[in-house]
Amino acid sequence: MSELFNKKEYLKDLIIKSKKDNTDQIKKELKEAIKNLSADEIAKVEQELIDNESINVDDIQSVCDVHLELFRDYIKQEEINVPSWHPIDILMKEHDFLLEKSDILRKLTKEVINKKDELDFNKLKELGKTLEDITDAENYFIKEENVLFPYLEKYGIEQPPAIMWKEHDQLRELIKEIKSILDKRDMDSLNEGLLKKIVVLNEMFANHIYKEHSVLFPTALKLLEEQEWYEVRNQFDDFKYIAHKPEKLDIKKDEVTEVNSEGIKLP
């Protein structure tokens, strides 16, 4: 408990320092601090700073930038190589899309709030379109929940899918809250409260995707047989794809038999 407290206090100090001195050294130290905290813990630190210190949401966005940079560095180092038809490749591309769109949403919201007096309606339109793209996350959620997770559970892997599903629900709720605010089309609602929710959304997506890349996907690739991946992909085709149209499978749906006691068999 004291160790967690010390890590959070250290991050607080770095965020305060970055407000005055946003150097490469500070960014390097922020990277190291963020590695040891979850997105929830980072969000709590940020909220405490906003509530108790002379710091606004704009000041803490350096943490968001560093967190995303850290995640991208990890993806480059721990690359997962699968064919373009593969369900994991599809999910990774959808991850990239959602992470990019949530980051664009954060930057657009900041820009709109900072220029409320000279409002650009094209920016507002772009803001709405970007949020629409993010609501497509539902199609990514249900492919995992309805198809991939049951296969993992069949192998006795229950806790990671349960945690991911819970995070899906948290993301759903946050997206719903943000959409509700923007749907009001009320200029007064374009404030730091909205920006804070979007910063948290950005952080949650980055943290969630990191967990799937580092734990869920490698676990699934170790356990599922190739025949099962064909079946997963065929079931994925029943749902909407976001961001891109994946390569078609050479094998047809009716050529894959049902799961039986011996597993999935190809004719």
C-alpha cells in the first residue's frame, strides 16, 4: 500500500514539474512512472491534482501523450505476426483504429474548448464524426465477447476474458456519457469536465489494448489450434468490421464442422 502511495506521489510530482519544465528528461521519468501504474491509478492521480492543486486537464495531457508513446514502443518491440486473414490481426487493426480515433477526439476537444469564442463548425462536425467512429468499438467488443472469449474459456482461461469484458463495459459507459454530452449541442457543455472524460477514455483504451496485446492475444495464440482459428474467423464474419475489410478466407463456412469432443476438424 505504501509502495503504491509512493509511486502515485512520484507521478504527481512529475506532472507538476512537467507544467513548468516539459523536457525530454521529464518525459523519460514520466514513462518509467507510468509503467508501474494502471490506467485507473493514473486517472486517480490526475483527478487528485485537478481537485487539490492548481492544475487543469490541459496540464495533465502530457501524461496521456507519454502513455500512448509507451504503448506504441511496446507494440513495436513485441510484434505479433499472424496472417492478414487471422482474427488476431483483425483485432489488432481495430485496436489501432480505436486508439488513433480516441487520441484525435482528445486533441479536437481541446482545440474546440480553447477556441470557443471563434467557433469553427467544421471542427464540431469533425468532433461528432470522430465520436461516431469510436462508438463502432461495440463491434470490436462483441466479436471478442461472443466468439474469442468462449474459446479461451473452453481451455479453462476464464479470468482474463472476465476482466476484459468488465473493461469493455466501463468503456461502453464512458462513451455513452461523452455521446450524451455532445448530443446536447450545448456550448456550455464543451468544458474541462468533458475533456477530462475524453482524456480518461484515451487512457482506458491504451491500457485495455496493452493488456490484450501483452496477455490475452499471446495466450489465445498458444492455446487455439489452427482449425479453431478458421472457425473463429468464420464467426467474426457474422459481425461488422471496423477500420478495414479483412482478407477473405479461402475456406467456406460450410466446410468447417461444428465443435465436437475432438475439437474442430477441417474436411
